Amino acid sequence: MVKEIRNNNMDDVKKAHIAVVDFNATWCGPCRMLAPIIEELSNEMNDCEFFACDVDDNGTLAQAFGIQSIPAVGVFKDGIFIDMAVGFRPKAQMKQFIEAAK
């Protein structure tokens, strides 16, 4: 299950051992293509927590992480930013990116 980040609140991300954050926007075509992949991975990768962050609704977070292109998927470990993947990636590549960042 992918949890939605609201009001620029990253508390749940910081509490998770491994958190995957999908920075996206509703108007972004590649973001809409990536969303079902992130949902599938959230159901398969039980050792990670998955979050979606709409950059239009959470501009402070987007700015804090230097998001200039979306989709952008960030991996956090114990609340610390580890790595970011920018742009659409097929499921196998996205899973490999997340595994490598853990």
C-alpha cells in the first residue's frame, strides 16, 4: 500500500526503516505510468514502506529535496535520504534501484 504524504509531513517516512517516496504530480504523464508500478512494488516488497508525494501539494518538500523533474523516487533509510531516481523506469529497473539503495 502506498501512503499519501500531506501537508509537507514526512514523519512517517522518517520513522520507517526503509521508505520509498514517489514525488509526482497529477498532470504528469510519466508519473501516472509509474504509479501502478510503485503500487505493485509496495505489495511485493514487504521490507519497505511506500509513499506518494504530490509536488504541487507539498512544494516545501519538493524544494527541500531539489526536485526539478518528475517522477522522482527517493529512498530513505532510518529517515536519512539515500538515493534518487529521476524519470520513468520499468518495474524491474525500479525494483533494482530500490534494492540497491537499501
